[in-house]
Amino acid sequence: MPRAAVSRRSGRFVSAASLAIREQAADWVVRLDEAPADPALQRDCAEWAARDVRHARALEEMRRLWGAIGADTPVPRPAVRSGRRRIAAVGSLALVLLVAGASWRLLPWRAWTAQERTASGEVRQLTLADGSRVTLNGGTAVDIDLTGDARRVRLHRGEVYVEVAPGGKPFVVIDRDGGVRAMGTRYAVRRDDHDTLVTVTESRVQVRPSAALDQPVEVAAGRQLRFDRQGVTAPMADAPPQALAWREGRLVFEDAPLAEVLRELGRYRPGLLWADESALDGLRFTGVLPTAQGDQALALLAAALPIEVRHATPWVVHVGRRSGAATPGGLASR
């Protein structure tokens, strides 16, 4: 397949609500660092984390980042006093953590050491020594090992489509959530933020979540399954015909919510793409977008829908409803 590298970084879509939660989590982490022995503060933080699973995830992320920054990066720590000055100081530290968190997540730490990597918008096919073919989607990083008792593709980031050569040792795609073993087949494995998506196009596979290795789930051709380390996260479903259109450099949508379109597009363009999803309610899109030209894809959306695209920097893009545009009922581009 042709190579169409546009950047060495893979981007992501983040909603305004998600950014707000991460900002609150950063604030909690900084306040707890300033007063680690305050039982009331610890209780309030625990209650906030228990209120929503997104709170707990953001808090854990910011705690890990705070530890990494504390160990490796000189972060300014102003003297913290009571009252308004203390609030301002804690707020400034939380902002440092939040900005660092956005940058940290954009950097492909684990992927840097992977054997094979693709850039945003790049699609590349590898032919392995055993004759199997592995197609890497944009922003993908893998390690490949054919020397042990099985043929293993370790997926650190992104998505792969594998066409397994018959015979020989078992063929397994492994990621953070578990393993997907081929049974003479063609299939795709996609690593998302919180789970993994498997799409089978030929024959069948066995999915083994990390915490349930003795409970494999079989997925047949034409079906999709989502799972995480603990098990299946969504009912098995039919695979949409356009699910693997990325192999031809296209994203195909049919009456899809705009927020869903932006979330998918964020996987194929460098930097940070964000929007207030509530402001985009009612906007839907039907059409085809290119994976290798992120700005062109956004321009096509802006031409089809009442939205405006603002580039804060070449790496940070905001999508919002066009000023004065009324909220339509089920508006779609067709």
C-alpha cells in the first residue's frame, strides 16, 4: 500500500467535558500533595473519584503524571500560604500539571522503542518471514516476534489488520487487554483508550482477556467484539461494512453524530482536536473523509455542517458550532 506519512505523532480528540474533568483531577492531586495528612481533603477527593468512573480514571492518570514530573522534571513550587494566595498557587500548579498531561499523552513514549511504527495518516503493509501480512493503520506501533512457540504481534498503540499465513505456529496479536489468536483467519485489532476492538473478516479468532485467560471468546467472520483486561465490554455485533475502509485511506460515515466523527478523525491527524460535544448536539454526518489529510477532512466537515474550525496552534484545533447557527434537528450531510 502507498505510504502517506504526514507527521511523526498520532493525535487524539478530547471533549471539553473531558478536559474539565482532567483539570479537576489535576487540582485534587496538587492539593493532596500540599496537604497529604488532611483527612477531610482525602475524604472529599475519594468521594469525587467515586462519583464517576471518568473521575477515577483522570485522577489515576494525573497521579502517575505528577509522580513522573516530580521525578524527572523541575516543576516550580511557589510558597503556598492561606487564603487567596494559596488558592492561586494551587491553581497554577494544577494548570502546569494539566498542560503537562496533555503534552505527555501526545508523546508516544512506549511506541518510540517499537520495531515498526507508522505516522498519523500513514498506512503500511509488512510481509513477515512466514508469509503473513500485517497492515498498520496510522499512528500504530508494534513489536513482532516469530522465534518462540508462537508468532506474536505486540500492539503498543493503534490498529493492525493481519492476514495469517496457513500452517506453522499459533499466530497471536497481544496488547494491554489480552490476546487475539488466529484460527486460520484475517482480522483487525484496534487498541482504544479503555478497551480493544476486534473485527474479523475471514474464519474466526479466539479472544482471551488478560484476567480471564481460561475463558476465551470466539468471534466469527463478519463480527466485532470489544474487550478489556477483565472481559467483554460490549455485546458482540455485526461489523459495519466500512469498518476497515482505513486500509484504502478512507473513513466512511453514515448518519453518524459529529462528535463520533471527530473522535475517529482525531486518530488520524497530529496534535489535539477538541470540541464541546454538547454544542454539537443534533449535527450528523454522512460521507467519506480522507485519513491522510486531516485539515482537508475538517474543511469538508465545515463545508457540510454549520461548524467552524479554529487552529489555536498547528497542533491544537477546536471545532465549534458556527456563530448564529441554530440547532438543527438531525442535520446531515449526504
